[in-house]
Amino acid sequence: MALMPKRVKYRKYQRGRIKGNATRGNFVSFGEFGLQSLGPGRISGRQIEAGRVAATHFLHREGKVFIRIFPHRSVSSKPLETRMGKGKGEPDYWVAHIKPGTIIYEIGGVPEDVARAALNRVAHKMPVRCRFVKRRHVG
Amino acid sequence: MTETLVLKAEGRDKTGTREARRLRSRGKVPVIIYGHKQEPVSAALNYHDLALELQHHHRLLGVELNGKTEQFLVKDVQYDYLGDTIIHVDLARVNLDERVQVMVEVVLKGIPEGVHEGGVLAQLLTEVELECKVTSIPEQVRANIVHLKAGESLTAGELELPEMVSLVSDAKAPVAIVRVKSEEAAEEAVEEAEAPETAEPEMIAREKTEE
């Protein structure tokens, strides 16, 4: 089941632009390894779910996968064979706006080579360029 | 602790974003030095030397400022949005016989017995706060977890610390736990069951108007 909000204040959003870099959620804080986006983009609920499934299947229920993003914004679309006009389309799917530097997934409880292989599979399902990162410890 | 370099710092009068950016473009890192109830001093360090010191996990830096060499404790390091480049460092004045509170990494050693029985190891705490002398800050705390069986956990109080080092973090806080696999599967099943199945989310605004 793709991720989507339970309650929202507004059903429809304007597209907007993704400007700047991530100043929050840009370091690994739950697991030991993470997948960091290198560019801006919109990741849909289905893509997030596809990434989670890819990671958990590869890990065979070992370790833990953390999803650090959530699709808060709706994307509307018009039905097929409809003339233009007659107002904005209905919400079609939900997306997370991603800025460069955002940690998308984290993995903990597995060795580095396993986490790297799992997140490599996840990265192929993402619409943005990603890289593997490790938790930075103090000192 | 291994030998540290003495970093040459240059004082800086101008502060602010623009000045800091100019410094970084010249291969320097803006630094603030504070502590011991003295006036804070703004300075700049060579990026390469500083990065090398931090890469070697050195907490105590020897810094030469205005012809005087002193030891400073690294309090905070700020990185850029990708977490690659150092953009600012906080240094604290310390006496070498002073006891300080610092965060130290916890490293788990060995594979627990419980994992061989089918459990899943989870590390809940990756850093603990310790109090120790400035000159003897441990690089990491190693925890042997081979004896942990399924369902058992290791708490922060059970960590073996070096001499003259005491724990500041909650001693009851679990560092590592070996979970039984069925519990993990049950948790995931609950999460999936809780997932909303409606095609459209509930409206907050609409509820208010009805009231």
C-alpha cells in the first residue's frame, strides 16, 4: 500500500519549485547507513514503497529499514480524453518533495556490504540521483 | 591518544556569512573559541589540517593563536548540506587536568548467541555521554555482546569503561537488544494493518466547517 496522509488541510497543491538544499533530515540518525539524494525531485508514495520492499526483500527480514521521507503533497491529474478547462483535476497520487542532501532511507543492524547492496537496489527505484552514506560519529 | 599537530590560527575581525564564505573560498574554516568565562574569539584554521585532525578522531586540538599555543576541545563541527565539507567549528578552552562531558561512539563487538538462534540484533544507542579527563577521552567504547541471548539486552550501565571514566547517560538505557524474529514480523504486520486503505485522506478544514 502506497504511503499517503491520513488527514490533510488542503486536497490540492500548486506544483511549486524545489529550491535550495536540505538543511533538515540530511544526516543519518536512526540506522548506521543511509541513502542520500544528490538532487531535487518528487518521490511518489509508490516509489517509496517500492524502495522499502526492495530493501526488506534483500535483507530477508534482517536488520531494520527506516523511511525518512513522507509524501505530504498531492499531485492532481485530468482524466483521459477530457477537454482542457473545467477546473483543476482530482488528486492522483501523493509525493514527497526532496531537496539535495535529504536522507531517504536508513538501514541498521546489518554489515556495511549488505547495507550497501540493499541500498544500491533501492537507489535504482528512485527518481533522483542518490549515494550511500554512513552515520557520522562525534569526534 | 595519538600526537596532534599544532594548527596555526589567524584571528579575524570581520564576521558574518559573507566573510565566512570568503574565508572558505581561501581554504580556511571559520572557528569560534569560547569558554572559561572569557570573551569569545573568532579565528580561522587551515581546512586541510583541521580535516586531517578530525579524520583521526582527535578531540583536543593544539592551536597557535597570536603567538600563543593552547589546547582546545572540539565542541561542535558543522558540515554542509551533503555532510562532506566542514563549514564551522566550535572550540572550547580547557585545562588539561579538567574533567569534561563528551559523547563517545559505542561499537558492538562479536555476534550474539541470540542471533545464531534466529534473533535480530538492534543497536539502539550509538553514542553515550561520558565524563573524563580532557587528555584521556576514549576514541570509542567497545561492548562485547557475544553473551546476549534472544530477548536479552545490554544497557549503558553494563558497558566496560576505561579507568577514571564515568557514565553520564542513563545507565538503564538499552544499548543493544537481540529481538526474537517473530516479534519483528508481528510489528511489521501491525504497521501494514494500520496503513490507510481509503483512496483519499480525510479533510481537516471540512470537519471544522461542519462543526
